[in-house]
Amino acid sequence: FRMTIIQIITVFAVFQGTILALVLFLRRKGNLRANRWLASLILAFMLGVVVIYVQHTDYYLLVPHFFVISTSIIFLLGPFFFFYVRDLTSVKYKFRWVDALNFTPFLLYVTILLIWIIPQDTNTLVDHLKEMSDAVPKHPRFSLLPALKSLHLLIYTIVILMILKKYSTQIKNNFSNLDKINLRWLRYFVSIFICMQLVNYSLPYISYTIGGEDVWRKSDMVFGYFMAFFIFFAGYAGLVQPEIFTSDVVKTWIDLAEISTVKSLPENNIDSKFHHKLVEEMRTNKLFLDNELSLSKLADAVGVSPHQLSRLINSVEEKNFFEFVNYYRVQESMRMLADKSFNKFTIIQIAFDSGFNNKNSFNKAFKNITGITPYEYKKQHQG
């Protein structure tokens, strides 16, 4: 007995997807709601892989009713992904009855399918499916149902990107260290999700142009491969970055809930004495050396509310909080790099002593401000 590549990928996707989903459903640490949404998303991808596989074999003829209903799974991908992202990035978000409307397209599609298949026995349904397969045009063309499925996914992708953009702005306005809360892995998930849709939109036409009808009819297998890859990547990411499944990102920036509810203050309410105090805390007391410095901590030191401090930094310094703090950290590192008495320190040690948490963040911030790398700066100033 020899398995094909398609069978191997399908078996591994089902096995890993099942294990990951069980781990996420049963886990009692971290963001439980987000974990369960991710588990549901992985299961949906897993079922999608199976559906595409049986569609290109005779297996779907053995369970035609299940096969027909399972084609509705694509209408669950967007909502599951949306609620997963929403739970990770929204402080006070709770699932409401109105949120259930996101599943309306799925329920409507399933209802239509049930009305069609329930009156039919297995043999009759198999005959209809065969007729539908034979009636498929010999070249790709516009079809309303696939277009609606694609539009459904596209809308959710745009909404998710908007949520992530807003989240990125919020954390930069409130934290000086983003390593644990930047949701980098989530951006990889979204990238895979986008690539999967681009393949779904364009591959039928490309494959038909290159390989003709036979290649085109098998092109949606690539869509299945992307679904499987999402599952494999989720498993890999969970191993190398455990906080994907264990951390509660929302609790890390809970202060954002309070900040966002305070009304904006007019420009003339920003007192210059507070700016002087802010500069004093940064230059004299060097609060930026605290690598976990947050907007709330600095606001307490200055004697203003987090919202007022945010307005002060945005208006007077014309920076967000992340840029403001890193500016002082880079200035400190520049002083140390130019001073020969610090030659015994490595560049990464200087980065840590300046308030940075890792080398990558330090190098990026340093180059953004100075235009050169820390090594180049040291070489220029020490010869």
C-alpha cells in the first residue's frame, strides 16, 4: 500500500489539526475564548482539506449528504478568524447575540443545501452530483456562488487588517516594549490567509492558461494545500512561540480600556510644566532604562493621567509613546557607543543597558533615528 502526496498531506493535516484543536479546547490558561476560536478555525481548515481531497476522489460518492453539507465550511473561516483576532486585541470584548449574525451566511447556505438534499436518497443524490460534475464548463468562468464565497472571505480579511492596524497604533501609544504584545505570529496567520485567497481567485485562470482543462480542474487542490499549511504552521508556531496558546495578551494592556474612554482634551489644556517634568524624568531620572516602561508608569511619574500624557507626547514631541521612549534609549546608546570607556561592553550589552529588550528592536530603532547601524556609529566615533 502506497500513499500519494495528497493523501499524506491530508492525513497529517487531519491528525495535527485534531491534536491542536484538542489542546486549545482543553487548555485552562491564557485567553480561553481566543484559544477556542483558534481551535474552531483549525478544525474548519482541517475539514476544508478533507472536503477538497474527497472532491477529487470517488470517496465523496460514499457519503454524498455529508460531502454536500461540508462544502459550507468556507463560510465559517472568516467569522472564526475574526472572533479570534477580536478576542486577542479587544480589552472588554464579549460575545453578544448580535455577533451571531456573522454566521448568517453559513446558516443560510446550510439551510438551502438541506432543502435540496433531504428529499433525495443516497443513490439519487450521487447521480445528481455526477451530473453536476459532468456539467462543469471546460474552462473557468464567472459563477455567482464562488464569487460570493470569495467576497465573504475578502470582507473578513479587510476587517481583520483594520483591527490589527488599530491595535498596532494603540500599543505604540502605550508601551515602549512591544516584543510580547505585537502579535507577530498573528500577522503570519493573516498572510497565509491572504495568500490562500489570492490562490483561490487567480489560480483557476492561471492553471487553465498554462495547462488546460485537466490542470484547471485540479487547481483547487492548491487551495487545500494552503489550508493544510495553515494547520502545520499553527502547530510549528505553537512550539517555537508558546504564548500563542498560553498568553493572555489582553491583560497586558488592560489600561487601554480606561485610556480610550477619556474624552480628548483641547490643545490649550496641555500645561508646559508637565512637558518640563516629562523631559526631566527622561533626561535626569532616565525612566527609559526600564525596559517595561508603559504610558501608565510614566504618567504616574509626571503626575498626569495616561490620556493627558499621550496627548502631550503626540502634540509637543510629535511622536507616539513607543517612538518617544526609544528616542531617549537610542540617545543613551549613542553616548555609550562613542565613549571608549564602554569598549569592554558588547553592542548587545549596551542595548540592554539602554533599555532595549533585544538586539533586533535596538538595531531597528537605532537605524531609524540615526540612519546607520550601531556598529557603523561606533566605528565612526572611535575610529
